[in-house]
Amino acid sequence: MKIEWMKVYVAAFFEVFWVIGLKHADNGWAWTGTVLAIIISFYLMIMAGRKLPVGTVYAVFVGMGTGGTVLSEIIFFGESFQVAKILMILILLAGVIGLKLVTEDKREKGVES
């Protein structure tokens, strides 16, 4: 099941790129990259959701994507740094991590991971 969770993490990574792209894309190449990031992100999330609980996959995907997007905006695009904003993102990520930790990985009979 570790490979399935890796798909979720990579999908969240690409989510950061397409969300930023929706705001900052201003030419054909940037829009092409944004669309490609959307396709990769959703493909990996859907593939992980076939073997993992969909609600947990979506929560982890969105939580990690949100945290990554906010941090990227602060670091790379000059968004204002606010302690309250960072605290709320940390609370969100704590919830996502907690949700992942309490979610059982169901193993299929005869399948070794």
C-alpha cells in the first residue's frame, strides 16, 4: 500500500503546480504545463483511490495541496506571511496526518506489497 500513498503525495505535489498555474499562467506554455499538472494530479489521485479509502485520499490530497500552495505563494510570489495563516495550515496538516494514521490499509488476499 505504500506505493498507493506515494501516488497521493505525488498527486498533491502536482496539485500545487496546477493551482499556482491557474493564477499565474499568462502564455501558452504556462497553460500547457498547468493542464498537464491537472491531468497527472487527478490521474494519480484516482489510481490511489481505487485501493485506498477515497475520502481519506481526497482529504490528504487537498490538505497537502493547500499547505504546499500557501507556502509556495509565500516563498515564491511574495504573499504576506501571517502567523495565524501558518497556524491554520499546520492545524489542517495535523488533521490530514491524523486521518491517514487512523485509516487502515486493507490488504487483498494473495497480494504482497
